Amino acid sequence: MAELTYRDAVARGIAQEMERDPDVVFLGEDIARAGGVFKATPGLLEKFGPLRVRDTPISEQAILGAAMGAAMTGLKPIAEIMFSDFLAVCFDYLANHFSKSRYMSNGQVKCPLVVRTANGAGSRFGAQHSQSVENWCMAIPGLKVVAPSTPLDVIGLLAAAVRDPDPVVFFEHKSLYPTKGEVPDGEIVDQLGVAKIVRPGKDATILALALMVPRTVAAADRLSAEHGIDCEVIDVRSLVPLDTKTILGSVSRTHRVFTVEENPRLCGWGAELVSIIADEAFYDLDGPPVRITTPHIPLPAAAVLEDCAIPGEARIFETIRRSMGS
């Protein structure tokens, strides 16, 4: 067992899969010699060589185009898009090409590839480099969408994504890169489509993703200590496929539900989860679902304004306290 940062877990997860399978290749801007703009991929070039670890031009369309061609011809590429905001530049590949190729070819053309990208706010990078866009990809049929919150989940879910026969968009939260967690030795492989109950509770279910998970756990601990409100916190982890069994099972026990979302409120992933809960567990609810989100605004770069926009521990705590009537 070792303590790893989220950042180091990325490099370990990629290395694990490249060692296991010689068809796994890695490409992106500054991922090789520079070790990644967030220093999440150092040492991979030295270990696996320039044929399998390739720096690319500054062209998101070229990166995903090359990845799609590699996947269609038998390789298993991991492609990095430096900031998730830049998925907008190459959205045609996500929405129209490798997400549809297996379906439109009746299974003859497969695209087993992973698009890794740094998502989310907290680094004061402004409106074009701080967005949470997991809900963009969630809306595209044919894509799987994953967002880990811990170093252990980074490795396990990345392995599951690389081994999956379909394209997976893998969102790493840039504000989590320096955080640490215990990681066992040996090969680590998780499963897509499985949520985790990270804090059991009986009074309310809170659904969170990525950076919002540790903030939600901290708020839940405070709610318990100060007001006796015992919240169950679920790390959703995988938006597509979605673990509705765990989510609905929790709601049926606690009878209240909250979502904590970093993406903007309009069409956020929590809206879809609330819709599913309303369809499947309406009569289990003792109160209306409550969504705690970022406002529908471009994100500011100023620290005090960004912190005000993104759900923090204090806002999560206060919203749930008021909603629960405490």
C-alpha cells in the first residue's frame, strides 16, 4: 500500500495498461518530454519510447482524428485533450464519429479509445479553461463518461476505460491533482457504471462527482456533528453507464435527495438524475429533490468570484441544513 497523489495515479494507471497491452498508445500535447502541462504523465516517454508515447501538434482535431484512426486499425489509444473546454474544438469527433462508428458499421468498426482531459475550476484559469463539461459528453449516444475523485479510482477506472470496447471520456479534475490517497500495490482494475457510497447515512442522499465529493463529505460530517443530520454521500463516478441501482436504493432508504454539481445548472447531470428519481422513486421521497450547482454563467477568474460560483462546503452545508428544516 502506498500513498499517491491523484496526479501520480494518472501516470501509474497509464503505465499499468501500457505494460499489460502493447497495443495501448498515448498521444497528446506536451504529454511526452514535458510530462504533461499538469505534470501528470512524467516518465512515460522514457519507459515506453517515442513510438508509443507521442507529442502532437497543438490541434485537438488532429489528436482525436489520429486516435480514431489508430483505434479503427487495432490499437487502443489514450488521447489527451489538455483542457476539457477544448473538447468544443474537436466536438465533431465526439458527437458524430467515434461515438457512432460501431453502431453505423453494424459492429464492424470499433473505436476502443480513451479521451483523457482536465476538467473543472479552482485554478483561476478563467472562463475558457475552467469549465466542467461532463454533461456535454453525457448527452452524446455512444460515449461513456467517467469522472474519478480519488487516486485509487483514477487507476481503477482508467484501466476499465482502456479495456472497454467503446470510446470513453475520462474527466480528471485539475483541482484534485495534488490530493493524496491510499493505493494498494499490484494491478488495479475497477468497473464502469458503479457508484460508491463513500459515507453511509440515513436522513438524506447526496449525489456528487469529482471535486464535489470531498467537499460534500466535509459538509455531511459537519451536518452530522452540528445538527444530527446523517447524510449518505454517493460518489457517482460514472455518468454513462449510470449506477441507478445504487442511487435509487439509497433514495428509497433516506427519502431525501440532493445533487452537488460543478457544471452549470441548466442541463446539468443532476437534472437527469433527478428526472430518473422522479420516475422511479417518486413515492419514496419526503421532500423535493434539491440541486446545488454552479450558476449558468461564464466562470470568473478572480479567486473570490470563482469560489462564490462553485459549490463549496459552506454552501452545501447551509442548503441541506435549511432544506432539512434544521
